[in-house]
Amino acid sequence: MLLFVVSFESFAIEHGPRLRAGLVSAYGPDVGLDAAAEAMAYGFEHWQRLSTMGNPSGYLYRVGQTAARRSRRSAPTLPAPQLSEMPMIEPGLVPALNDLTEMQRPCVLLVHAFG
């Protein structure tokens, strides 16, 4: 079996954009871009070992996932409404919205609040 040794620069040009797109789509632009940068930096530092792997881009995706999980901030919570400011609000609305995921919350607000 012949091993084709590719330079890291060639690898980064070919696989970097897909790695970045995958991490951004999974973790959002802020966390995803940072995770992709960390994964590529790890790849550069460990290229001698990674270049012999069957799927180095998959391995770096996992490195990016780990970096994203470490840097993830706690989910923002909505402030408790003051009844004097919003007398017409359902009391269970804010806790129900807080129970939704970050992806679900904007969808529910757009559909139900803005039609």
C-alpha cells in the first residue's frame, strides 16, 4: 500500500472550507469559527501523525467539536417579566420559551408572534 503524503497547506485548502462550514452549521458562526480555527491549528501542529490517518478531516471535525463544547456559553435565559410592564402576558410563557432549544425559540417566536 502506497501512502500519498500531502502537505498541510494542500489539505487546508481542500478540506478547510468544509470543516469550517460543518462546525459553523453545527455551533453557529461565533463558536463554529473559533472551533474550526482551533481544529486547523491542532492539525498543523500534529500533521505528521494526522497525514497517515484514513480520514484526517473527520478527526479534525471531532477536535473542533471538543473545542466548541468547551467554549460554549450557557444558554441565554429570558428575564422574568414584570407584571406591571406586561399585564397581558401568560405567566407560563417565559418558562415555556426557556425550555425550547436555541434553534426552536426563534422559530416559535417568528411563527406565533409575527405570523
